[in-house]
Amino acid sequence: MPIYCDESGGVGRGVMTLAGIDIEEDKAEALIARFRTVTAYHGEVKGSRIDLAERALLFELVKDSEAQIMVGIAISALVPDKNADRGDHDTDVYAALLEDVVKAMLPDLPICDSVIIDDGRYGPETLAAIRTDIAKLVGPCGTTQLEHSHRLAGLQIADVIANTFFNRALVTERQGRIAAIAAPLLESGQIKMRVLGGGEEPPPAD
């Protein structure tokens, strides 16, 4: 089964998140189709564009899909070295998050068909290098490819999940409501979180 990966935030905003979702392509397409039917939503489904009610619906649909999800988080403590370029640091953190999430997910998969990475944020040379590194992790069992998120339902779901955990980490008036939307999937273990450099977070206490 493919792993769809997308990121949200950035080191300049204090938090970067990356979501990897293990879901069959047809189930991802059916999920997004159901979301559109219920909400009458048009266009690419993105976490930055949907409201809280739409976000809650999408998480309910994800729960029913039985998709398995890993979310990596890099916090503001990860600052660049003195005189380092902030853009390079952002890329380095993204690459580290992607590698950490994919590496954590691979052992739980009976077979990895492909890792599909959103092709929307960085330049082609940077993404080509990152793709090569992830391909080494995947090995001969599958492929690694870059795709634009508007073409694939799985990437759109990953976008919403990454954006949700980005907003969950920010202190805003929406933080509590965002956290409540994500809580059931965290408590069930369907979504697991990893803090970059710190390993997997334990599930919330009862």
C-alpha cells in the first residue's frame, strides 16, 4: 500500500509537521468523494482552506477508513546553526521529518508499494535529492515518487492531517478545538506522533 506524505508549517513559524498516511488509493479517493458529497466542497481539499466542521468530518471519515497515520513534528527549538541559511535549514528539517516518518512506518507494512511525496514546496533539485534518500529507505520493495497534491486524494488527506497538527501546536483561539478533533484518533492509536529527535510520543493518558 502507498504511503502519502505532506507537510505543513515551517521553521520560520516555529513548527513544522509532516503526515504520512498508509491508505489504499481507492479508499482515499472514496473518502475525498464522500467529503465532497457531504460538504459540496469544490477544488483541492487543503487544511488551510477548510473550516472546523469540515475538518472534523474529514477526521471522522479517516477513522472509518482504518488508515494508519504517523505525524512527525519539529518544534522551534530546532534552530539553524550560526550563520546558516534559513531556507537550507527549513529544507533540512523537512528532509529529516520525512525520513523519520517513513522509516517509522515501513516496519509495520506487509508490503510497501510506494512512497508518494507532495511536489509543491521545494525546488526540483532539492526534491530529487530527498526522493533519492527516501528511495534508499524503501529499497527494492517499492517506489518513491513526487506528485502534485491536487491530483491525488491521499496527498490531500495527508495535507489536512499535517495542517491539523501544525495548528494543534500553535497557541491560538482555535487550538483547543483543533486538538479535540484530533484526539480520538490519537487515543485509539490510529494516529501516532513522533517528535523529531525524540522518538514516538506515548498515547494520551486515560
